[in-house]
Amino acid sequence: MRFLSRDRNHADRKQEGRLRGRVRKFAAVLLTGGAIVAISAGVATASKPPSHKVTICHATGSTTNPFVSITVDVASILNGHGHSGHDDIIPAFSYTDHHGVTHSYPGQNLGTDYNGSSGSAVLANGCVIPAPPTDVCPNIEGIQTSVPEGDVVNADGDCVAAPPADVCPNIEGVQTSVPVGDIVDTNGNCVPQPTTTATDVCPNIDGAQATVPAGDIVDASGNCVTAPTGGQTQPPASTSTPTAGAAATPTATKHLPFTGAPTGKLALLGLALMLIGSAGWLGGRRGGMFDQKR
């Protein structure tokens, strides 16, 4: 009986131990499962994508049509296995997660060069790569969309410094200014400046006098002469021509000064004497002027 009691007690203890072990295992399973569920729930909650859409340029791999414009959910960009990390052009955007926290995405390939245009330009152009700009100066490094200031395009199509303007096209060479003594005429040519002849008021004096020299006057002949003493000035000669029929100004008769003898009477006396002498001479030759034939 004593042995049976021992065996029964031993079996009970063994059964109780097994039961406790199963309870511990079950509790451990419950704890582990709860942790796994909690972790999974946390991951699922954290990775829940925001409900935002964004338009991107999706790379097609085609050379003729390398991009197409599509609108996708933000989640397809943030998961890392979607558009992000590929050749797509993605704009920068902001989004808010389920906790209310705002995040920013910096964009992708926005600064990448696509045949002379940036990714931003391609995105703004509807995901079509713009045609490369025309380079008007192939001889200058880089792309010039217009001729640089101060340059011209030569016959070879290169941009070169513009030559200085020729202000005298009629004179050989390039004149950047009008030569001294020349003027530009109405035809745009440089010609000698015409000389202006000053009026010479004193033709009898060497050189051209614009005014009568101090102390001189202009005489009747139009010459500059020394002014007479006493302050009198001689009026200039009149250049007017008297009209036809105008009476001539009588000229005053100058009388010879009286010498003390009446020259007129003496002349008459001499003439009478000459006549008397002639008559006597004729009478002597023919017997007298009044001799009559007998």
C-alpha cells in the first residue's frame, strides 16, 4: 500500500509538472504572438502611404519617346521599389503621414541634363525633351542663343568683334572720327569744310580787315587812311550811280591869283599892235593898203 501511494504521488507530481510546462509554453507562445502582432501592426501603420498624387516623367527606355507623363500615388515613390531610384523624373513634393507629420521629398533627376535641357525643363514641357537651342556662335565655347553685344557674324558664320564704324566711307580706310577740317555732307561723305571769306573793309592794307583799324577812316575810294587831325572824319565814297537826266553838280571855277597886271588888257593891246604892224608892212610893199591906181 505504501508503495502504491508513492507511485501515485510520483505520477501526480509528474502530471502536474507536465501541465505547468504546457502552461508556460502556451504563455510564451501568447507573448511571442502578441509581440509579433504588435510589431506587425506598428510596421503596417508606419508604412501606410499618404493619400497624395504626384505627376512624374516615367522613363520608357525608348530613344524616340524617352518619357511619358503619368500621375502616381506617393506610395509608389516612397516605397523604394517603385519609381524612386530609377530613371524617372520626379518633382519635389511634401506629404503628411497618418501621424500628421509633414515630410518633404527632394525630387529626382531634376538637374540631370537631357540634350541641353534639365530634368525640370523636361518635366515642365510635359515630359517632352525640348529641342536643343540654336548656337549662333559655334566658334565660341558654350551655346549662344544670340550674338554677344559688340560682335557680328562674319561670312563663315562665326561671331567676331564688330569693326569700328567708318564715318567717312568715301575715304580709303576706316575713319572713326571726321578728319580735322572736314565735315560730313548730306550724302554721308567726308568733304573739306567750305571756307568763309570775310569782308575786307581795307583793301589797300595787306590781309583781310573785318573792321576799320583804330585811328583810320575809310576815304572816298574805299581805302583805310589815317584820320585827319581835329577829329574830322571823311565820309565814305558813295557807290550809287546817278540816274539818267539828273543834273550834274557844277564844278566851281578856280580863278588864278591876281599878280598886279590886267593880263586880259595886255593881250588885247598886243593883238592890236600886231595888226598895225602887219598893215604897215603891206603898205610899203604895194604903196600902202589904201593906195589906189592912178
